[in-house]
Amino acid sequence: MVALVSILAVAVGLLSLLVAGLLRSHAEILRALQSLGVSLDPDAPEAQSPTGLTSPERTDGAPAVDVAGIDPSGAPVTFAVAGVDHRTLLAFLSSTCLTCRGFWDAFADRRLSVPGRARLLIVTKGSEAESPATIRKLAPSGVHTVLSSAAWADYRIPGAPYFVLLDGSNGDVIGEGAATTWDQVRDLMAQSLDDGRPQDRPSRVNAELRTAGIEPGHPSLHPDRGE
């Protein structure tokens, strides 16, 4: 009888460990899905999380906001993103986001190429939400990293990872959205840069015409005019 009770106790203990492990794995999966904007609540309204750099849903003419915060060492820093002669790709990441790990690793590659010669700037939330020591370990050498909850609020970032591509010459948002791999972000950046925004297309067309030797007033531009 004593032996049977002992066996049952061992079995119950093993089952408890198994259940605890399953619950822990389930919690990690839920956190990963939540970081990607996926909700498993059947009563929650259906939402479509953006994937890739898409046209921004912002107020027309809303200016880009310079990014201010602290670097991983705690020093105050400010990065200008408007009124500059280059583009900036803001990569909003987190140290606790499982999907973000792939981006931290990708950005550590010195061979990394950012389309449009855009400056890459990694933005995490501030020290009230992130551990500066952890960010110091993750921050890749040669890539600016800033802890700034204000930037997350300024750009209305829904979650990590999220990307915002800015045109420094006019402070315009070229595209923004979520993505799961750097290859996806890079391809969609190239597409956004190629498409351009509507107000930029005339200047691009004019430049292409001049390259072909067609200036304003050229006969080929006015086929309806008589000889």
C-alpha cells in the first residue's frame, strides 16, 4: 500500500511539472502573437495588422518628429530626421519581442545594405520599459540606438517590430508598417522608394525626360500642335 501511494505521488509530481511546462510554453506563444498584433479573443473586433511598408495613414502634411532620448549608455541624444539631406529608417524594436531578435542579429551584420542610402536608427522604449543594460548588449556596433518612449508616442507605434521610412528633405513619411524579416523590409522599402509619393512623381518624370534629351516645349510633348 505504501509503495502504491509513493508511485501515485511521483506520478502526480511528474504531471504537475508537465502541466507547468505546457502553461509556460503557451504563455510564450501568446506573448509572441501579441507582439505581432494577433489577438486570439473571439469577442475582439477583427483587426488587420499592417505588414510591410505601406502608405502611411496620417494627417496630410503632418511633419516628421526628431527622435530624442538616451543612448544605451544613458547619455542624452537627439537625431534629426527632418530638414536633412538623407532618408532615415526608424526601426522600432524591443528586447523582449521574439520576432525582434532576428532584426537585432541582422543589424549587427556590417554588410547590411539599407535601400535609398537611408540612415538606420533603432528606437526602443525608454528606461521605464526597457533595461538599458540589455539594450547595450543587443545594440549593434555602428548602428545608432536610442531609448525613447516619446518617439513611440510621436509616431503612434502599435507594437514591435515596426518600421517608419522618412524623407529628410521634406520631413515626409514615405512608408511605414510591420514586418517579420529584414529581407521583407528591404524589398518593401525599395518598392516604396520606386513608387514615390504622388507629389514627387512630376519631378521624377521631368528628370527622366531631360535624361532622354526631351526639354519643355519639345515637339514630342505636344503632338496636337500644327507644324
